[in-house]
Amino acid sequence: MPRWTFEITPDTLSKIEKDTLAKAITDNYVRLGIPAFLVNVFFHENRIGTFYSGGKIPPHTVFFVLDHAARSFPSEQARLDFIDSVNGIVEPILDPKGIKWEYNIYEHPPDNWRVNGMIPPVQQEELWQQWIVRNEAVRYGDYLETKN
């Protein structure tokens, strides 16, 4: 459901930094009641000369986009708190490296979101809890069965 897509030049972030970001991003959504398996983080490494900022090749710049499906911020305070959490995740890694970072958050209508062809049961608390507990998409009707 949430998808973060980072656009970077090669070697801007180390594997450890990418791992740290992906874990912190996932943990942030899990804290908000989103199953971990729905959190996706992509790092697109663009060759030098294939992305520009201000008409120039940026030496130390990271752009990222957050795509959210099915949920929107319930209040202005929730939106601001979430933005603070985003800043808290990326700032400790990017700021010490002198990286300029910029992002956008997009909210998409829930009617367009599918997982394994199913409408995710965000509004069906019992089923949604099964998705969280199992950390996988649970077919409708199967959620009452237990896995051994």
C-alpha cells in the first residue's frame, strides 16, 4: 500500500543505509496498523547524466515519492505528524552527507488498490487483523482458518 520510490545517483546511499531506511519506513507504517508486507521501498539508481535538478546534474540530491493507497490523513494534525515522521526517518541519513532531499506524498483513491486481485479489507477489522498477524494477503473466506 505505501510505496516509497527514491531516485538517486549511484553510490549516494550504501546498502546499510538503504537497509536502515527500508526498516525504519516499514516500522513507521506497522506502528500505524499497516501490515509490513504491504510496505514497499524502491531505490532507483540513475546513471550520472540521466537526472537533473535546476538544469544541472546534481552531485548530492535525493528525490523520493510516497504513494499511499486506500487511506488518507484523518486530520491536518495527522498529516503534519506523518510528515514529521518522514523527516525523522530520512534526515539522520541524508543530512550528515550534505544531501539535498525533496519529496512528495500522493494519496490515491482506495477503489483503485488491489492485492492479489482482492480489494484489501481495510474497513473489515477482523480480516485486516489477519493480514497484519499473518503478514500476508489472506483470501476472503480463508481468514478464519489457522496456519500450522
